Amino acid sequence: MGFCYLQAMPTVLRIDGLRVVIYPHDHRPAHVHVWGGRGEAVFFLNCPDGPPELRENRGFDRRRLGRVVEGLAPHLKDLCERWRAIHGDY
């Protein structure tokens, strides 16, 4: 069985059956990758106060993206703290 890079990434949150991931060797500004089904989306966190903002989308419809934003918002403080713990500044 081959190694899957995505499986090695820590899931920091699950929203609507999707994985929210912060890559350890990623770039600023603070953002998360959301994976699931056949899609991936990237959201700027706009730390520390938000709101989460879509940066790019591959495969999710608008309705699903809306649910992701709604799911990220109440966890923004924790996501920003996790980003800072991994990367330092936002």
C-alpha cells in the first residue's frame, strides 16, 4: 500500500463529514484546507477575529461551502491558536 500524504496531515476539525487540516510546513497567512468527497477548499482564517474567507475551491458547491464557513466560524479562536502553535505568527 502506498503512502498517502493527506493521511499524514493532522485533522484539526471535522465539519459536515469533511476534514479540516493545517499543514505543518505551509505558508502565511493563516488558513486551513478542507478535504472531503471529491473536493478541496482553502479558507483564510483572518486571525484572530475572522471571519473565515474562501481562498480557493475545487469541487464543492456553494451550499456546501456555506456550511463549511458556518462550521469554521465557531472554532475560529481554536483554529487560530493551532495555526500559531505550528507556524508562529498568523
